[in-house]
Amino acid sequence: MARAGSRVSRVLMTGPLAPYADAYGAELRRRGYTALSTVNELRQVGRLSAWLAVTGKTAEDLSAERVEEFLGHQREQGRHRASWSRPGLVCMVEVLRSLGVIDAEQPAPEVSAQERLLQSFERYLLVERGLAEGTVHGYVEHARRFLAGLDNEGGLGSLSAADVTSAVLHESAAVSVATTQNFVAGLKSFLRFCFVEGLVARDVSEAALAITGRRRSCLPRGISAADAKALVASCDRRSTLGRRDYALVVILLRLGLRRSEVAGLRLDDIDWRAGELVVRGKGARQDRLPLPADVGEAIAAYLRRGRPQTDRREVFLRARAPHGPIAPGTVASTVRRACRRAGIAEVGSHRLRHTVACEMVAAGVPLVEIAQVLRHHSLQSTAVYARVDLDRLRQLAAPWPGGEQ
């Protein structure tokens, strides 16, 4: 009886990239691509090579910018997103760079004075203020929008309080109250930075007045014990992806970590002998938490029979090649996917953090200890969970005038 032939076939490549096809295929396999995925990536690079030939380009002309041009060409041709991969094309650029075909360092584009200022502001926020990367990105974008909207001819040198107030009013007319409040916070920080650097004659940050608005005050909401159990049970621990999902969900439900903290967890952060875990939180803060037995077992099972073989030090990696670290958004999507499997209402990963806090409140744990577990900088952040203890709140409520005693 004849054997079934393999669906994986050799790719015949033409054009300027053809001489480097073997080196590219070897690099793909080294990065963990399967045989079929390697063939698909080679086919994509074959289309890139043909496009370079048609446009009169050589392998030496390939760069990240040229890759983006090719992807634009793919979209214009109506090729579906599933048939092209930016990481695979960037890998080809890196192979050519390692072979010396293209320069190891591409010439840096000309940076405007405004961009240099924003880069300096970004370094200040990261190094001096120790803010989280997400917060820094938001503040820099707010500063960029403020600079773009400046109408005065003198720029920052002739900045006045009226310019700052006008920018806040313009922002508040276009976006929500919460977004405007974030804009004001970023703008204040930027203006203080400009004053410290001597870019403005006086500190006009106070001209960015606080924005107030009605905001519905909701009780912190966790999920029920039954839903939490269903989430954990929905993870198929017989598969590699299921073992990763199980470990992520258990960590969120037991330790109440933020999604960025889970994604940033490294192998060196786990002290197996001491039973402790180092959590890298907001503002470059590092805290040691006890490692519960079930969390340790879930992580160990994933490391032994689910994590791709790689020299990466991050604990949780992408299930598909290239096997880089997962993004914080992957943690959130994992929780939502588990909710759909479990047949419960979809929630975000932060709701599991609320769940941990609500369970501790129900167990009578003092707010100070809850703050230590959640790693809050201020007890004011933890005090919001005091409202979930409805029985105690009812004892404090005064009777309604004229109501039944």
C-alpha cells in the first residue's frame, strides 16, 4: 500500500533572495517554526523576492521600511491577512544582516527637535519618575498632541497659562471626562519637565485645571466561586496551550496579579526552594509573594510539558513561532477565551484581581494586609474594597426619616 505523500513541499524561489533561502529556512527552524509553517514563510519570502525583482531592487535594498512597502502591496492585491506574516519577513531582514548582505545598523532617520524633546521627556518619566511603560506612552502622546495644537508663534519659549487652559478646553470638548483627566495628568507632568529643563520661563502646569465630572461609583465586582471553578476547569490540561491557560488563570485567581505582571514574569523570579515569587509591578516596584502550592504546580506543569524549548527567560511564551514572550493583552484574551469555554459571562483579567480582594474582605482580612497582597502604593486604593462588605455597611447606615424602625 502506497504511503500518503507529505503536504509539505520544497519551495522554488526566484529573484534576489533565492541564494539565501536555505539560510532563512534554517533560521526559521531554529526559532521553532514547524515544517509546514517554514514552507509557508518561504513562500511568502518568495513573493517578496519576486516583488523586489519587478521593482528593480536587490537583496542589499531590503530593510524594515521595504518590508512595510511590500505588505502594502500585498493589501492592494487583496491578499488575505492570514497569508502574510510581518515577523517572518523581518526574520529575512535579520538573516541578511547576520550574513553581512545589508548593514548591521541602518542609518537613523533625521529626528526633529520636537521628537528629541519628547524622547527626553520619555527618558525622564522612565528613569526619574519610574512610571510604568503604558503610562509613559500615554503621557508622551498627550505631550505630542499638546505641542501639535500650540498656536503661538514662539512655541514653548512664549508659552502662557492661557495656552495651557485653551489646550485643556479644546481637549475636553472632543473626548470624555476620563480621557480629559488623563490628558491633564500627562500635560502637567510635561510642563513641569519643561520648567525643570529651562524650556519655559515659569511653571505653568497649574494652569491645567483639574477636570471634574459625574462618574457612577460602582462596587468592586469579582466573580463567584462557582464561576472561578468553571474557569479553571475549562482549561484542557492535556494540551500544551491548555496547560499555559491553566497556569495563567490559577495565578490570576490566587495571587491577583495584573496582566502586565503575569506577562513580565521571568524564570529567575521564581524561588522554588523558598516558595516565593518576585512580582515586578508598577513604577519598577518589586515585591516578594509566597508561592502557593497549586500555583507552583501549575507553572511547573507548563514548564515541563507546555513551554517551547528556548533560551528565553520569560515564563510564558507564545504558543506559535516565533516563541517570544506573551503580551499583556494575551493574558486578558486568555481569560475571555476561558469564559467562553466555561459558558459564563466574559470578564477581563482585572476582574480576577477584584475577585481575590473581595474574597479576602469576605474572610475578614484587614485592609492593610489586602493592600500588601495587591501591592497598592496607598491604602486609598485598597479602601474601595471596604464597600463590598455590605453587612457591615448596613450597620452604619442611618434609618430613613419617617421609615419603619
